[in-house]
Amino acid sequence: MFPGILPWGDEMKSNSDVLSSMLHTVQMGQYGIESVINRVQKPELREELLSQKKEYDAFEHRAKQIAKNHNWNISDIHPAVLMMSRLMAKAQLMGKNVDSKIAGMLIQGNTRGMIQGIKDLNHCPGLSGDVSELAHNLLNKENINIQKSQAFL
């Protein structure tokens, strides 16, 4: 086996790689919510979106604080990715049943976030305590968000 290579052939990720990946997941969630919030019809869904946005804001702040504490350089998600996300959201919300479509988009986004988070955990066996805690908290929150969004389908 080669240094930095996992037994199944994939490269290991560093703590800062995992933290950067979490930051991107959170920023996609924030931006996704911002892209659809003005189209929401049900007040209960609006409240849920605002609650999730607030949680993502806290995760973003914590990720950046961890990076600062460890003197790691992590970058925000690329603006082109955000632009493409906004265009896709706009296209998906055409027609009727907007709230149901928004809930479906939330579930898809949370699921993508969970998949990426699990992959990151599997590719960084020596995760530091603060990064591990944040990663597990984010996975838990993504799962809870999926459950809550199902009511709006």
C-alpha cells in the first residue's frame, strides 16, 4: 500500500479537505434556500426553510472558526457553481405544486450532502475531534431535514 492511499485505492482526505467539503455542502444549502424562499406558498414551509438556513449559517460559521483555529486555508464554493444551481432551481420550479417541488429539491440536496459527508468520513480515517464532531452533526441535521421536508411533498 502507498502512503496516502486507502486499501481500496482511493486517496485519503485531510482534515482541511473534509472541512472544505462540509463548507461547500452548507453553502449549497444556504444558496439553495435563498434561491427558492420567495416562491414558497405555505407559511409552514417558509418557517422550515428559514430554520434550516439559520442552521446552515451556524455550520458555516463553525467550519470557518475551526479552519481559523487550525490555520487551515479553506475556500468558499465557486460562484459559477452557485449560478448553475440558481438556474436549475428556477427551471425546476416552473408550473404548479411549487411547495412540493421545493420540498423535493430540499430532500435531494440533503441527500447529496449526506452522501458526500459519508464519503468524506470514509476517506479520512484520522479525522480530528472538532472536524469529526461537526461532520457528524451535519449528517444528523441533513437526516432531520429530510424527515421534516417529507411533510411538504
